[in-house]
Amino acid sequence: MYRDLPLSFFNRVIGPIPVVLISVGYLKGKRSIMPCTSVAPISLTPPYIGVSVAKTRYTCKLIRELGDFVVNVPTWNLTKLIAELGIVSGSEVDKFEQFNLTPLKAKKVKSLRVGEAIAWIECCVEKSLSVGDRVFYISRVVAVYAREECSYNFGVRWFSEKPVLYLGDLLFATGFTEYYQCCGVVYRR
């Protein structure tokens, strides 16, 4: 037996999905932040990332105008903030000021980054595709870095830093209760 689900539930079937914050804009002037669950690595060599943003979002407009953005990696302590950031439009308020977030200069792109994140991926848009109600930005990764205390040789310490995962219907989860070790490589506390 099986249950038919609405087609719009396809993203809930492949979840939970990691949540990131997309920041775009300058320290002074136009800028915005939005929570995003539509981010995926596209190529490792050279490094490319794909980000899907609703056409109606102010962030989409700014990415189109400025040509770059930063993927900010939050942790569980920012979950309430993540939900609130998705409710307010950056065209109406400065989200950095409204939510007391720290805007910091990025290393290689014009857009700023969120100081409260634990890791950052700086991206330059190379191509955009209109797909339904979204714009899919294919972007070259130009810088990747993380807080020293949250990282190790293989990336972020996800067993101690709690990732934010989206389940749908404004439900969030975190953590690992089980993991699989492959090829002898696994993070150990």
C-alpha cells in the first residue's frame, strides 16, 4: 500500500533539508537576508553552487542587480531568528538592524556576510535560469571559510555544532542520532 501525496509535497519527501541564510548587498545601502532551503552543490571542480530564490523575493532582485551573494551557515541557536527572517521583506526593513545581526565584509565578493553564522560560502553568479516561480542562480564559489572553533580538516564539526534542518510547515529539526562511517573517515569528538 502507498499514499498519494500532493505534488507540492515533493520537497517534504526528500527532507529534512539544510537551512542557510542568503545575504546580499552592501554594508550601507541596499541589503537583505533570507532563509533558504534550496541550495545545492553543482560541481566540485571547479566549485559551483546552485541557489533557487522565489522571483517575488527582494533578495532575488538584489542578486540579479549585484551579481553576487553569500551563503551563511547558521546553527540551531538561530532557528527562531530564521523563522522570523522569512516573514519580513528586506524591501520594507533593514533585516540586519531589525534583527540585531552583524553585517561583515566578505573576503572576495561585494555582498556582506552575517557575523552570527559559523561558516560562509561566497558566490559570484554566472548564469540564472527562470524555472516556474523561481530563479535558479548557478554561481561560482570564490571563497569558503568557517569559524576556527567550529571547523576541522573536513569542514564543519556537525556533531558538535547543531545544523538547522527544515521539515516543512515551519517545522525545524537538528542533530544526529545515527551516522554511517564510510572509508574510515568520520569526525570524532
